[in-house]
Amino acid sequence: MTRMRIVLLLGLALSLPAAVGLAKAASGRYVVDGTATTVFDTYTKLTWQRTAPSGDPNAGLLAWADAKAYCKNLGLAGGGWRLPEITELQTLVDFKQQNPAIDTTAFPGAPAQAFWSNTLYMGSPSVAWTVQFLDGRSDYPGVMFPQRVRCVR
């Protein structure tokens, strides 16, 4: 009887990490500031712009150079913003969901579209990496093609 309890408890303990891994995002990973304009990621220690520019389907779509300038000039919560590197932007992807593939509690209304990174593709000045938040994949369109932007600091 005792052996059976030990085996049962061991089985539950081993299955716990898998069950926890099925959650949308780890509890407490994202902390929304008091004004609900920024999100602090407790894993990466980065602070993100909570909502991307939106409105009509074309609102918030910027060419890469314009996206960089937008972040640099963003005065939200004291400024200091920049366009994220591809590895930083990829940390926002939640592969357990799609359309959008991001935690929608922390980032409400997030469009399921491509977002610019600051990372050029193979150093080429004409192509930069994006993350597609429809499904989380990365791509590298030409820098003149308008994409969404979410700033980081």
C-alpha cells in the first residue's frame, strides 16, 4: 500500500511540470504598470510598450526606418524606447496559441501581424527581421514594406 502511494505521488510530481507548461504564460511573468501603458517581463527584464499603434487596418504600419524613429521618439512613460532586436521580440511569442501568438492579457488587442525588429537580415541594409504574431514565425521582408511596431526598453 505504501509503495503504491509513493509511485502515485512520484507520478503526480513528474507530471506537474508538463501540466504547468500548458499554461498560457507563467503566472507573474508579465507585470502591467499602474497606468496600463507598459508591460515588464520578469524573465527577460525588458519593458514593452503594451499596445501597438492601431486603429484602421493600415494604422501603425511603418517602414523599418520610420519604426526605428517612432520608438526613439516615443515619450511613453518617460521615454528611452528603441526597436527590439529579433531575439528580444521572439520572447513575446506564445506558441501555445495563435491569432495572435502572444499573451493577450498582458498585450490586449495585439494584432496578429508582423512586427519589426532592429535586426538586419545577414547585415543587409535592405532587409530586416520581423516576427509574425499570427503564428510566431520569423521572416525578413524588405525594409520599405510597412509592418507593425512594438517598442522596448
